[in-house]
Amino acid sequence: MICRLPFLVGVVECGLKYRFMLDSYLETSNLQIASDGVERHPLIPFLPQNARVIFLGSFPPQRKRWCMDFYYPNFINDHWRIEGKIFFGDKDFFVDAEHKCFKREEIVRFLENKGIALYDSATSVRRLMGNASDKFLEIVEPTDLCALMTGIPHCRAIVTTGQKATETVCSSLGVQSIPKVGMSVCIPDMFTSEGEQLCLYRLPSSSRAYPLSFDKKVEAYEKMFREVGLLDV
């Protein structure tokens, strides 16, 4: 597989070198929308060196929908409630109800302890209808996943959380069979530093717009975490 090495390599290196010294995870040079409507990714890749799994969404929502400067920032998105329920038995473990936001620093400590990385399947997009819907998201530049994965050599699984992200990752990595929701497939020619073949998991979106109950989403995420070794069997 031929890997392109665009600006993302420098971003990955920056994230690895300075991540523990940053008060902000914003890629501030990317916050301005270009005159042609192109948005570049507003967050640096979050890549703990012990990462066993990386979540790849499609792209962050518009900033006006953020309650924190980090991944899955929309307060009505249930990603952090799902992980709170799975790992701590409390869907509100990462929720600051008083301020209607998530506890970012607690989330960061948890992710670094568990070995969970975060980024998205696109580094630049256009919003064709000016909203966060994947249906109207045009991928201008997909993420160079080969470059991204060099920063997390022990990663065993890529996890996508939506149809757009899954299709983009499959196209980028030459995965011929797009997995159904809740299923996984092996990724050709991608291995951990220990020689284990990586898997692609497709999980239900944590958006409340996705028609599946919270408990069913928890079951699907928990199954993946067990299979990659982040939960006791």
C-alpha cells in the first residue's frame, strides 16, 4: 500500500511531542473557514503512545455546537456517556451537569490510562447544507491513515462511528467489504508493531439522531472494548 505523507505527519509528530504540555487541543491555524467553504480539522490528533484502539468519526460538528475543545464536543452526543457507563457504571461520570459540558481533563486522563486514541476520517471537508449531518458532508481530503497510525504502533483496532467515516476509511485502506453496524473486518496489510493484524470495527453512531437505544449502543461498544482487551473478559 502506498502511503502519502502530507502535513499530517508533522501534526502527528507535534501531537506526540507536545501533547502533555498543551492546555488546548485546538489546531488554531485551522479554525478559519476558507473562502471556498473548505474547513480543515480544528483539533490535533489525540494519540496516546499506549493506544490499543482509535476512534475515527467523520469530522467535528460546527464549533457553535461545542461544549468543550475536544473530541465529541456536542453536549447532546452520547459518546462520553457511553464510555462512562461501560467503564464506570455511570453514564454521567464525565458529565458536568451544572455547566452543561463534559469534564475534559478527566476524559483525557481516562483515555491516556486506557490507551484510546481519537481523530477523524477526514482532514478537510465542505458542509453542503451548513450543518453537522454526514449526509451533506463533502470529503475534500481524507485523513492519511498510514501516517496517522505510525504514531500508535500498538493499536489493534480502528473504530468508525458512522456510515460516512466507515466508507471513507474502507476506501482509504483498501477494505473491500464494508462491515455492518456492530461487526468487524480485518484490514489488509496493516499490523501492530507486534505483528498482529488490525481490525476495523463499525459501531453505531453516538449521535442521538441514530435510531438505536442508548443501552444497545452501550452493548455494541462494550463488545468491541472486550475484544480488543480493554475490558476484563
